[in-house]
Amino acid sequence: MTSTYMIGKSFGFSAAHRLPGLPKGHKCRRRHGHNFTAQVVLGADQLVPPGFVADFGDLDRFRRYLNRRLDHRDLNTVLDEPPTCENLARHLAAWFLEHMPAHLSDALVRITVSESDSSWAAYHVPGRRA
Ligand SMILES: Nc1nc2c(c(=O)[nH]1)N=C([C@H](O)[C@H](O)COP(=O)(O)OP(=O)(O)OP(=O)(O)O)CN2
Ligand SMILES: [Zn+2]
């Protein structure tokens, strides 16, 4: 279902990872780091006063999770699967749906994870569309 209004907020974190399962010699098999960006996108058909989908400030709990569990960590020890952008985006969406207040989790449309200005992956909550 498509929302009439959309908002997004981006959060940065720095972390290390390596991607097992790639061909021998692939540079991403080696441990390396990125300045990641996670972007949360929320949608709604109606605004709440004073004209918000949701207050950007209400996303602070998500920021705290990133800072506590992902920032300056080895992501291979955080996820049970290879920490690709795709898997990180799904992990973060699952956390968001489980732990954020209902007015935010009900509005989550997608989470995008970027490793650089030129590369990103998104996880869309099933049934919710931009
Ligand atoms: N679909 C995906 N492909 C790749 C991912 C990923 O998460 N999803 N991740 C990587 C590696 O993490 C790698 O560090 C980044 O790869 P890449 O963008 O190819 O390399 P650079 O950051 O050096 O970017 P350049 O544009 O080539 O300078 C690989 N693939
Ligand atoms: Zn990488």
C-alpha cells in the first residue's frame, strides 16, 4: 500500500566487516571498514499535529541502537549472516519493527543501508510501499 506522505532520516555509523563466501581474491573477503549510513523511511496517509508523519526526534531510540550495537564494531560478530548492506538493512528493519513504539513501527516503509555515496541496498517491509 502506498503512503501519501513520506519522511526519511539518516544515521551514520562506522564499522568493520568482511564478506565470506565471495570468490578467493575478492577484496571484500578481507576485513575492512566503511562509514555506513542507515536511512529510515516512514509513510502515512494522515499527518499528526503540527503536520508530521512522525517527529524526527522520536527516532532517537533507533540512533541509540546503532551507536550501542553497531558503531565501531565488527559487524560479523553482530549479525548471524554475512553483513552485506542487504542483510544489514533487513536486520535493522526487524529490530525497528520489534523495538520501536507502534506509531513508528507501523509507519516503517523501508530501511536503506549505504556503504558509500555510490552503493546502497534497501529492505522494504512487505506490503508497505513508497
Ligand atoms: N550487493 C552488494 N554488493 C556488495 C556489497 C554489499 O553489501 N551488497 N558489499 C561489498 C563490500 O562491502 C565492499 O567493501 C564494497 O564494494 P564496492 O562498492 O565494490 O567497492 P568500493 O567501496 O571500493 O567502491 P568503488 O566504487 O569501487 O570505489 C561488495 N559488494
Ligand atoms: Zn565492505
